[in-house]
Amino acid sequence: MMCMEQILNQTAIPSKLLILIALLQGLALLGLHQTIELDIWPYHHPDWLFALYAVVIGGPLVLLLGLNDTNLKPLFAWTGAYSLILAGLGFYVGRQAQPIADVGEQVLLPGLAITLAIASFKALMYLQQGLAQGSFRHLQYPALFLHSWRNFLTLGLALGFTLSVWLVLMLWAALFDAVGIKFFEALFTSHWFYYPILAMALGLGISLLRRQSTIIDTIVHIQQLLVKWLLVMLVLVSALFLVTLPFTGLEPLWQSGGSTLILWMLALMLFFVNSVYQAETEATVYPRWLHRLIYSGLALMPLYSLVSAYGLYLRVEQYGWSVSRCWAVLIWLLLSLFSLGYFWQILRRRDHWLIGLCKVNVPMGKIVLLAMLLVNSPLLNFLQISADSQMARLEQGKVTISDFDFSYFRHQLAGPGYQALQQIKADYADSHPEVVVRIDALYQLHQDETVVPSAVQLSQVIKGVENTVPEALMTAIVAHLQADTWRLAQNSGYYLKTLDLDGDGQQDYLLIEENDYSPAFTLFYFDQGVWLKQPLDWHNRHQQSSGQDLIEAIKASDFELILPRWKQIRVKDLTLYSTPE
């Protein structure tokens, strides 16, 4: 390993070239930002916008972290090819944000950014090692490990340096603003200034840190010293947790999100193991008895995977696929493969199992890289998988249209969710017209120009009244519903009940709005030639019945009209009255 470190430390870093690349990246990001500010192409074409952002961010970072004086031409060539892959994946993910007028791209950005960051991190590590030895066959695990930690810490510290530069600029601007000089505040907050300046700061930070690789290696060693005792604690806690499961059962675990917690535990154990042992091939970090205790605990990881798999199976079987469950299953699969690989090496080699660590980590690293790319492709489109699964549950009667989660499709499934909801509108327009109103209202929320449902459309969804409703009353009800798009977006049905609430012999109407939260009741009454409305509040003092019970009782006329106990005291234009408890 020392020989490999010496070779890596002998390669010169082309600092001026790195700063130039960072400057060009900053200018490219500025250009993309300006297209958004000016509302021009590719702003309204998220496929092209995502593709360009993926290339502008991913490609230069690979060059900034990987370039040296021995790999200039080949790394530029490989980075170009990898950038084409990034562009294609970004383009496909951006297509999921269409139609752009109805589907926001915000839900797509976190997954794309995180997966491409992990993929670029893995790809860079393999490119550095492959170009250094002149072949991508028989990759050496110690060098891969060294590259991975150096890249990770270099980028992290460089980002911290960039943030510090920004804070200094903001302090500078604030100081001059305090004495009445506005120029620097306007300058430092201008896009055309801080994009190139902060990009150059990042390039400078990476260049400086890469020339101090021994310091980075020292930080890695310090981190190893700190984490090795956390690994011991984690192994003991995980073993104790496994022992208690036969006594507590699995039901309490599922009620508190147990599958996710187990996945976190597995991920932390794998991270700590690779942080502590690093590229060691012998058990020199711990005393031999403690080393045996740790690998005995690691050998139990497949059991945790089985418990987590059972919990995920129950959730998918009960509720179908969702984006979060798709991610959980993918992460479970990757962690389980790592766990099985470690278990096999421990079973074969016992005390010397670290010799086989590279046989697990090197191929698994490639699998992780492939998985991070595939989740942004048609082969693993979690949005489409989730939409198809939930639509199948609806068609099979496992969920009713009244219980269907329209909001999830609108806000979490982007383009596939939009297409599915349009299909639902077509299928249920006649039998459940309120569904059409609800879906349309969901897409009108948070838009600058709200298109409210028509009077005819709303009058078709109101049920319960057998006699002809006065035209003026229907106009008042429609105006009441159109005034609140959010309430329309939450509706699951409307019901109009006739009653004489004030005992004057004139018909009043109670509008019941059923929704996902708490039902709303509005009284419409005729007074001085116009229809007026009065909201009716309700509360459940003893928690003996729900809002749905109240609705069903009113529909069945299972209620009585009671007069208030206390009359009101009116003094001129002031009224004193009692509010029921």
C-alpha cells in the first residue's frame, strides 16, 4: 500500500487547468441560471435543462478531482463519454416533468442529484485506478480505497472552503452597506459575479487540497481511530437487538418503521467496517478477541436483512409499490449483497476474512454504480412502477376510488402520476364526477391562474336533493365551492340536505363537504331575497363518533333540532351570546 501511495503522491496537479475548468463550469451554470431568469430555452424544456445541468455539474467535477499530469488526454476522453451518459439520464428524468404546465420538476431533483453524485463518485474512483495502472482489469482494492476517501474528503473540504469564501464576501458587503456604500452588496449578490467566483473558489480549494494528500490521509487515519469504537458499540447493540426480537415479536417493530431502522443499522455497520479496516488485510486494528467479536456480529447481518425483507414484503403486499418502497427494496438488495458477501468471507476465512474484503467491495462497487445509473433510466423508473402498482390495486378493487390517494399521484409521481390521473378522469367521469373536480383542482393549486370548475360541472357532483334546487341557491353553492380551490382538491363528495333549521317554515339547505381531513358543513338560507350562507362548526366532546358517523346520520335524517339553552342579549348593535362547550 505504501508503494501505491508514493506513486499517487508523485503525480503533479495541473492547478491552473483545474481553476480554468472551474471557471468554465461557473460560467456554464450562470448561463443556465440566466435561461431561467429570462424565461427562455431550455427553461420550459425540463428534459434538456436536466441534461445540461447533469453534464455541467458532473463532468467538470470528475475532471477537478481526477486530473493529473499523467492522465490528461485519457481522462478528458472518458469524462466526455461519461458526460454523454449523464446527459441521456438527465434527459430521460426531465421527460418525467411533462407536461411542464401541470407537473413540477422539484420532486425529481433530489433523486437525480443524489444518484448521479454517487455514480460519479464511483466512476471517478474506477477511472483513477484504471488509468493509473493502464488497465481496468484486476483493480487493486487498496488504491480504490485510497482514491475514494481522498476524493470524498477533498470535495467536502473544498465545499467548506467555498462556503467560507461566500461568507467573507457577504461580510464584506454587509460592512460597506452599514456605512452607506451599496455597490458591494449589489455586486456580491449578482448572479454574474458569484457563479464564476464561487466556482473558481471550489476549483482552487480542490487544487490546494489535492496537493496536500498526506494531510487528507492523516484525516482519514484520525477518522479511523474515532470510528473503530463506534463499530464495537454498534455491533453490540445490534446483537442485543437481535436477541430481544424473539421476546418482543415483530409487530412493535413494524409499527415504528422497523424495516427502515434495520436498513439504517446495516448501512452504518457497513460504513463503519470499511472506515475502520480500510485496506487492511490483517486484524491489526483490534486485539484478536475483539476482532473475532466484531466479525461474529457482522456474520449476523444476513439475519437483519431477512427481518427487513419480511417487513418490506408486508408493506408492499398491503399497500402496493410506492417510490419510497422501491428505494427501500433497492437499498435492501444492495445492503443484503454486501452482507452475504461478508458472511461468506467470514465463513471461509474466519480470522483472516479481511483478505477477502476486496472480493466483495470491488464488484459490489460496480453494482452500486450500475444501480445508481439504472434508477434514472426506463429500466428502473420508480415513478412509473409506483403509478402502475397503485392503478392495478384500484382496478382489482384492493382500494376504492373514495380512498384513492390522488394527492400522492399529483405531488410525488410527476409525469407518470399525471398520466394515471387523466386515465382515472376518463374512467370515472360518469360514475364519480366529483373525482374529475378533485383532480382538476389538485392541478390548479399553487398556479398563478386558477381555472375553477364550471357551475354545470359542480352541480353534477352534488348529491342528496331529490326536488329541484332553486337556481339562485345552486349559484350561491357553486360560488361558495369555487372560492376555495384547496377545498375542492380535498373533496371526496358533496351532499345537500333539506331542513328547516330556524323553524320559520321556509326550506333551508345544509351542504356537506366530505374530504380527507374533517368534514365541512355550510347552511344556506333565504333572507331578504338572496341566499346567504352560514358555516356550522362541530366537535366531538367524548370521542365516541367520527365525522363520517355524523355525515351518515344526517344523510339518514337520524338527528333532532334543538334550541339553544341561552338566549342572546342584544344592546344596540352589540350582541352577547353563549358558545356551547
